[in-house]
Amino acid sequence: MIRSVCLMLVLLMAGNVAADSFRCGRSIVKVGDSTNMLLKKCGDPLRKFSSKQTVNDHGRQTLVSVSNLVYERNGKKDIIVSIHNGAVLKIQSD
């Protein structure tokens, strides 16, 4: 009973789940891939938006501007890919 309650709480709190990679067709996109590689593997995103995110820059927390590309997946949650300095910074499901 306690395990069931704990599992339900974890699932409820996992709205935006971060991932290191995701499948795009037959290809895998991972953190660190270039923006060009992302577009080659996945094509144009459903939509784009900009935001500010805190990143670890050599041990310092820095607020940077990132581009976010949203990819729709059939029957699954959308994927948001954050881009900074021409590379995939973060992958999360929405």
C-alpha cells in the first residue's frame, strides 16, 4: 500500500521529465548533439520559443538565453529540446 502511494506521488510530480536522449524516427538525439544534427534527424519542430535557463558553466551557475524546439510525438508527450551555443543543452518531455 505504501509503495503504491509513493509511486503515485512520484508519477504526479514528474510533469516535466528530463532525459539524456530521445528517439526521432530511426535516429537517437542526445544532449551535446549539434543543432544541425538535431534538424537533420528530426526536421523542423512543431514550434519554437526562447527562455532563460540556469546552466553550470565551469562550476558557476549562469543564466543564459536558450532556444527551445518542440517536437510532437504520436501518442506520446511532446519533447522540448533546449539549444544553447549550437548544441542540445537539455531534453525534456512535456
